[in-house]
Amino acid sequence: MESFFSHLKTEGLYPYDIRNMDEAQRRIEAYIHFYNQHRPQRKLNKLPPVEFRKQFIA
């Protein structure tokens, strides 16, 4: 969890000039979607978490 929050802050929040809580909420939700659906994870054989889990279902 600590590494996720570190990635969230450095990749999803700090690069942007966030001015209110609504914008912060949108950025966090968008980053969570990106993290789970598209961001390759080194520990998951360079696959996003969703794709890695699909391997076990098929």
C-alpha cells in the first residue's frame, strides 16, 4: 500500500496544480483506474493488475 500511495502522489497528484477537492477526487479516481487497468507492474510480469488476474481465469 505504501508504494501505491507513493506512486499516486508522484504520478497522479504532484504534477498537477490542484485547486479544490473535486479536482483532487477526479485525479485520484482517474489514477486508480489507470493504475489497475493500464499501468504495467514489474512484479506482475509487466502487466497491469487486471490483465494479470485474467490469466488465472482463462
